[in-house]
Amino acid sequence: MAHGRRRGRRRAGRLAGLAAPQDIPVAFTVSVGVAHYPTHGATLAETLDRADQALYYAKRHGRDAVCVADDQSEGRVRKMA
């Protein structure tokens, strides 16, 4: 999971450096949901659903966050600092 969290933060950092045409700065947030197969789902569809749950958790709880599906119970996520 640490690899997924690092990768998500790296990609978010790249997006933060983007600018609109004519060098007009653009402000936005990046939220990332991470899930691992087969830890968080027995199928691709289940794993993607868990990543989606983590993504929307991040959006509802402050944005600009990387959240990981919780290994311990279905439907739970944890926010990574």
C-alpha cells in the first residue's frame, strides 16, 4: 500500500504544477483512491469499486488527499496523511 500512496502523491504533485493556456495559473485539488488486488477485492470490478469508495471518501473529507481501502472491513477506507 505504501507504493500506491507514494505513486498517488507523485501524480498529484505533477498535476499541481500544470497551468492553463497563456500561463494562467489554475487552482485545483487532487483526491486519490487506492485499492490493491486481491487484498481489497476478489475481482477487478470489486477492487475498482473499493478504490472508488476510497476516492469519494477523500473528496468528502477534505480533498487533496490519498485514501486507501481498509484491509480490515469491506467499505471502509483510511486517509493517508
